[in-house]
Amino acid sequence: MRTWVTLTILFNCSCKVADTNLPGEYKAKSYHMSNILLDSNGHFTFSNDGLEFLLNGESRIWTQGTWKRTPKNQLILSSISDSIATPRFEVNKQILTDSSQSEFVFIDPNKDTVLIYTVYKNDKIAFYRSHGPFLTMFKASLSKADTMFFSFTWGFHPVQIPIANDKPTKYVITLNRVFRPNYFRNTAFIIRKNKLIRATDKAKFRKTKSNGI
């Protein structure tokens, strides 16, 4: 009896230690290009920039919810069911003093440049990529009340930007992921040393940062 009690205590302690080691940041590379962030309070944030969105023509997404560990050494993720309002994009403006044209640069939440596919100025096409490289920056002479419209290669919705002044301006626009409620519904991940493996497709998420990040 005393041995059974001792084993039970050791098992419970080992689970608690393991749970304290679980929080941190996990990343999947290559095709999946996803990120899981587990905090020590049982909450998670997940972002997905995977190539499946390119193949399906969908926007990049993020979700959040709760996580728990099961006795079968699995991690269960459940997204919240409510939607979270997320602005489609955020604009940082800087007046240019050494240029007669305005500039537009688009970046994703990882600060990587987003490639421009088409540009419309006042409903008239200003750039269309029929062949050759995509644009990393667009320049144009603009006036107050002009309207610019941009679409991108993949992963983000098109955006429309009204011009509020006549001064040449550099626009750095951060495109945000779309929030997806109910993305995970008791989704299981197998726990391995410094690794999470999604049970449905065997995608591997490797730990890059520990608890306390």
C-alpha cells in the first residue's frame, strides 16, 4: 500500500513538472509554417501562414483558446467560439522630403515583405503583373482625394487606401491575419521532447522558446 501511494505521488509530481515545461513557443516550418504559443495559465495563441492557404486561395489566420494535457501524453487545443475583431491592416506614414512620389510597402505580421499583384488608382489599373517579377514597392504621384487599391499574391485580402494629403508620403502597411474562431476543436497533439506532433496530419512543431518568453 505504501509503495502504491509513493508511485501515485511520483506520477502526479512528474505530470506537474511536465506541464510546467510545456509552455513556450513551438514552430512548424516548410509547408505548414505555423506557430503555437502556450502560456503557463492554460491559454494558447496559434498563427498559420502555411502554403495550404496559397493552394486554397485563403487568407492567413490566427486563433486563440485553451490547452490541457491528457493522461495519454497528449496536448488538446480548443479555440474560442467568439470572434475577435481584427483590423485588416495598419498604416504607418512618413512624409518624404526628397521625393516627388509616394511609396507603398506592405509587410506581414512577421515583418516580411508582401508581394503586390495588382494596383488600381481611382479605379484605373496602375500595375498588373502579367509576367516578370511581382512588386515589392509601388511608387506614384498622388493628390489629395485619390484612392489606391492593392491586391497581393496570396494570403491577404485586397486593401483600399484613401489619400489624405498632397505631400509625397511613404506608407508602410502591415497586413493582419484573419481571426478564426473554432479552428481547433479538441485537437490532439502528441507530446515529445521539445516537440508537438499534430495527430491529424503529423505536422511537427519544434520548441524554439521556453516558458517565460
